[in-house]
Amino acid sequence: MIIQRYLVKEIALSFLATLFVLLLIIIGNTFVRLLGDVSGGSLPVDVLGKLVFLKSFNAAISLAPIALLIGMMLAFGRLYRDHEVLALHASGVGPKEFYKGIFLFVGPLTLLIAALVLFIIPQLEQTSQDIKNEIKQRPEAAGIPVGEFMHANMGGKRLTLFVEDVDEENVVMKNIFLHLDARKPDVKKTIKSTGRNSLDNSEMILTGKKALLYVDPEGGGRVFKFEDGSLYQNNQTTGEFSIFRFAEHGLHIPALKIAKTRNLEGYSFTKLLKNSDRESKAEIHWRLALIFSAPVMALLAFPLSYTTPRQGRYGKLAIGILLYAVYANLNITGRSMIEEGSIPNWLGLWWTHIIFILLSLWLVRRQYSKVR
């Protein structure tokens, strides 16, 4: 029992250190990429911290298996270098005792990963999706610059827009000017006003002290909601020129054509079980693969960490990383095959785990046959 506690301590310290280093790299890359989106105006600065946290949390779960593999290989590599493993072998300690110590740590870690993957990660993914949907309703999500004129063409119509300022939350625009030259017979097919006057073959100027850009929950189109402003409209067909003062006025803009895909990552595990489509089944096996990858990597790490004094502590680390890359790619390929129906649902991704479990057992038997 003392030996097993000692192994748990060595594995835990190496695992946490490796995970910390990998997370620093991933969080740094994520932060730089999102910061680039902020500087480019496609991402509001107030959601930067939230997205970094959510993406970093998901990355920690994905990195846990490779961190466990590297951490265990470093820990046992040190034990081999200091001849502690040889001393334990001479004392009658075999692979069963080693694996008992290993799974005293890996067992609770696997349960923790299972709880996170099955219950916490889907909620965080749904929160991330809600944030992205909320961003789409903001002025900066539409590419509207602040303090400069924006010119755009929509189906042959010329649009000029100027926004002087936005509020602290980057939602409400202040002192907005809009000029629309819609003198085309087909303008009503792409843009229409919520007011009484038709924009067909007309020219319009719309001003307001405040304006809000949001997505219509019914039609899905984007709507400019102007407050406390004026509408100047010149109808080229009838020659009429109209001036309106309003407290509130709406203008529909064509919705962005974005391919809508189901975000299965945000579905709960029970909801996925109720679905019968192949994509849901593939997502189920993918989540189970994330859970079982930790014990599979633990089985593999122990025989891979065997080194002779001349090989050094990092002798087989590259081989371990290469095998993990093969394992991860097999899971990704298997997921695509499930979605395509190339492999049955009952088989899922279990074959990838079985292959590496058998490889681990073969390496252990091969190693200890040499020791004997």
C-alpha cells in the first residue's frame, strides 16, 4: 500500500505539471486568436474572458489523456533512471502491483472526466452557443463601424450608414444616419420597410437619436429599430416627397445566409440517447471515447515508459506521442464512419480502444518476459 501511494503521488504530480504546461499553450493560442477577432471588430471585448474560459475548460478535458500519457511516462522514466523500478522488481513487485497504484489515481480521474463530459461540458457548450447568438444581435456583428461611413450594395441598391457612437454594452447605437437609394423595381424582393410607405423605386433618408439592431424571432431577418427620428422619402414613380417624425420606426434587412447546423455538442447525453440519427450516435460514442481514453492511455504508458539507463528518461516519449496521435486519429476517423453508416452503431469506437488495450498487454508481456 505504501508503494501504491508513492506511485499515485509521482503520477499525480507529473500529470498535473504536464496538463498545466499544455493548458498554458492552448489558452495562449486561444487568447491570441480571440484577441485578433476583438481587434478586427468581429468579437465584442466584453465576451472575450467568457469565451477564453469556456474554450479552456473544454481543452482541459481533451488534453487530459495525452497529459496522463506524458506525465506517466515522465514519472516512470524517473523511476527507471533512479533504478527504483529494478529495486521493486527485485523485491517481488510485479505489474499487478504497479497497475493497482496506477488505477488508484486513474480510476477517480476517469470518473471525474465522465461527470464533466456527460453533464458539465454540454452545458458549457450551450452557454458558448448562446453567447455567439447574442453577439449576432449586436451592431458590431453586422460589420457596422462606429464613427465612419459604411457603404454597401444589396441587390443593386446603395446603402450608406453612419453611426456616431454606441453605448457601453455595444448594443444601442447613437445618432444614426441611413441613406437608401432603392430606385429599382425589384427592391421589395430583398428589403422592405415596416412603415406604411413602400420603398419600391424610391430614395430614403432615415435618422434617429438611438437605434437597435436585432434578429426578428419570427422571420429570422435583421431589423433596425430607430427611436426619436425622422424619415425623408422621395418616390420616383409618383414624384411624392414625404417627411415623417416618429418615436419608433423599424426597417427590415435581409437575414445573413448562414448554414444552420445542429450543435450536438450542446445536447445533453439523455437527449442524444433519444435520437436515432447517425450523427447523434456518433456524438455518443465520441463522448464515451473521451472518457475511456484516460484508462487506455494509462495502460499504454506503463510499458512504454520502460527505458534502460543508457536510453535516458525521454527515450520513448516521442513514440508515446506518436501512438496517441494514431489513437486520436482513429477515433476521429471512426466518428466520421459512424456518421456515414460505414460501421454499425454497436461497434462504435470500441474497436479503437480494444486495439490499444491489446497493444498495451502485449508490451507488458514482452517487457516482463525479458526481465525474467
